[in-house]
Amino acid sequence: MSRSLPVHDHLHEVHTVEDALALVREHGGRVTSSRRLLLEALFDSPGHRTAEELAESVQRRAPDVALSTVYRNLDELEKLGVVVHSHLGHGPATYHLAEGAHCHFVCQECGAAVEAPDELFQSLADAARERYGFEIDTRHFAILGRCAACRHEEDA
């Protein structure tokens, strides 16, 4: 059976901050206080958050942690398959835990984001692979359009 995603064939079972830190150690990384605080922010408030929002959360507990440190840690955690970044429309990239990663529909009018199951895109992923040899990472992008509420307002 074929599959769309992940780009990371090395996604790991990471359910807690400690699981993620063990993975960092396993791959030769150091467990720093800023990395631990970032992971705590990701696990405490799952969902889509920008690097700036995550930095604010970390900086409430450790004001000396720079935004560049947060970006660097997010990049390292993404390489390990712990986090995924997504582009939900025209705003900044958002980050979320890789476990439970999903596709997105984003309304171009009101900005509402709707999570969509990967199965919805399976035929597209299969066609892309069969026709073009291209494997889609559906966790990384959003399909833009108009939500039911915005469509309803226009029809009214």
C-alpha cells in the first residue's frame, strides 16, 4: 500500500517531553534548558503556534532565550521528526508536534483553519506518485479556499 508523507522516514514515537529529550540525546544533541522549555511549550499547548509565540512562552520562564535559539531548536527538532512546520495561508510558518500531523484547509477570507484527515488526500498523493514520481508531504501545506460561513455570508 502506498502512502503520502512523511518526508521524514524516521518519525519516532514521541509522547512526552522526556521522550523527545531522549531522542535528542540519542542523536548526539545536548539537553539544554531552552530546548526543554521549548518542548514543554509545544506539549503544554498542542496546536499550531508560530516561532514567535513559542518564544514568548519560553521567555516567560527564561527571558534570556533569544528568538534565534528557538528557531534553531525548532529546526533541530524538525530534523528529528518531533515537530513539523506548516504554512497555513500567507502568514508565518506554524509549528506543531509531528505526532498527529494533518492536512489543512484555510479560509482566505476569515483565516479559519480546518484540520483535514490525511485520507482525504490519499488519491491525490497516489496520483502524484504514479504520474510524476512525486511524494507529497501533506503536513506542510494548506489548501486555500473559502469556509462555509464566508460562502454563506456571500450567498445571503
